[in-house]
Amino acid sequence: MSTLDSTRELFRRDQVWPFLAPAQAEVNVGNQMILYVEDLNLSFDGFKALNNLNLYINDGELRCLIGANGAGKTTLMDVITGKTQCDSGTVFFGQNHNLLNKDEAEIAQLGIGRKFQKPTVFEEQTVFDNLELSLKTDKRVLPTLFSRLTPTQIDRIDEVLKTIGLAKHRFMLAGALSHGQKQWLEIGMLLVAEPRLLLIDEPVAGMTAQETERTAELLTSLAGERTVIVVEHDMEFVRSIARTVTVLHQGSVLAEGTMDQIQSNKDVIEVYLGEEAAAGEQA
Ligand SMILES: Nc1ncnc2c1ncn2[C@@H]1O[C@H](COP(=O)(O)OP(=O)(O)OP(=O)(O)O)[C@@H](O)[C@H]1O
């Protein structure tokens, strides 16, 4: 065995020094709830982007968040993931993690993964390499330099490749994938880190009908073991995946329920018809 290989063996932390492997955070979901958002407020120059917002998400749920442009969906995701600080309120991950006193990296480390609308895969790398790069690893210089994938990590990547339907494309450059496949790869890049909660922003924008259908299957399959929150404007897609839909309006929850309940809700109809009328007047 070469010196480099022996040094690599030494740095295979999960086998040699298990205590150095990043600990999986305990999330207390004793009462079935994984995310609590209470009385959340955030103003930008006096404009209330979040206005006494309350949201409760059950562990393993697939929740869809809808709302017109400017309703506060992205701002809410930004606060949950530590990208933006709120003015007041409470955000807890399980009963034991106060997210408001954590930064973005700490929140990600707790097991909250976020996917933005635009795919940001490494186009010059293969599908497999993209997943490898996203594995939860020690970022210190020496372990990174000498680390090599362990059999467990390779199995994990293989499992994710199957889940996202890209097993046959593992050696393909990510840049050569279709738009939909890139979106799935990026979801896979979150999955290798084994998140408890996934926040996914407009996953089907720009997808073909077939890709949209496949994405619906993928997201549905991810829920249960994990919790998934999807922000989406495509109502047909929302109907195809959602059990519970939350409608945001002017920084607050306007309505919550099944898609049928939402579509027959008077307040929702008023807001959406109002938007349509305003758009019609502008046209
Ligand atoms: N950094 C900021 N500075 C000033 N205003 C902001 C900032 N971020 C968001 N806003 C405002 O807060 C409101 C909520 O925006 P947000 O992006 O959360 O809405 P959204 O529901 O995600 O809309 P969309 O569906 O268009 O993405 C909007 O009126 C937006 O202009």
C-alpha cells in the first residue's frame, strides 16, 4: 500500500475514529411536529413581509405552500434556513432546536436542506461526483485532502441515484442532463446528507409534463421518512402531490387545508380573483 493510501486509510474516520464523524443531531418530534413557526414578523423598510405568521408542520408530512407573488413564501424559507433574520417570533426544529439563534451552516448541519428554484449543479462534474461533493464530510483540510469514499458512502450515493432515477447517468457530465434531471440531481445532492426536512422552491418550473409527473412521484416518495415543504405556483402539480396546502397572503397564513377546501375557500377565491382582476386591468 502506498504512503498516500495508508494515510487515506488513517483518515477514514467512520472506520478508524468513529468519534470524529459528524454526529446526527437529535430532533425531538415527541408530539409529531417537526417545525413550529409562531408569530413571525419581518419588515423591510416598514413593509411587513411576514406578519404574525404561524405554521406547524408534522414530521414526515409533504406540505405545499402557495400564494401570489410577494406573499412571503421565500422570506419565510429564508428565515427558517437562517439566511434572513426576523424581527420577532419563534422558529423551532422539533421541540429542542431554536433555529433563530443558529446560522445557516448550523441549520444545514441539523438536517434542514434547501433547494432553490434554479438548479446549481456542478456542470463540469459527473452526476456521481456531484453527489460525492455533497456528502456530509469533515471540511477541515487534512481529512478533506485524504478522505476517500467509504463503502457505506458509496452505497448511500447508489441509493440516492436510484431514488432520483439517475442510476444510468452516473458517469454523465451534469451539464449534459436535461433541465428536469438537473433538478432531480440537485434534490439528490441534498438527499446524500440525509436531511430531516427539505425545503424545495418551485421544483417543476420549466419542466416537461413527463418530468413534472416524475417529480411528483419523487417528492411523494421522499415524504414519510423525511418532511418536505414545497413552494409551487403550478396548481395542477400541487393538487397532484399535496395532502395539506397552506396559502400565504401578505405575510400571513390565509388558509390551510386540502386542495378542495382551499379552492372553495371564500378568502382564497377573493384574493386570487382580486389578483386576476388586477392583472386583467393592467393588460
Ligand atoms: N431584502 C428585501 N428587501 C426589501 N423587500 C423585500 C426583501 N425581500 C423580500 N422583500 C419583499 O417582501 C415581500 C415578500 O417577498 P417574497 O419573496 O417572500 O414573496 P414570495 O411569496 O416568495 O413571492 P414569489 O412567488 O414572487 O417568489 C415582497 O413584497 C418583496 O418585495
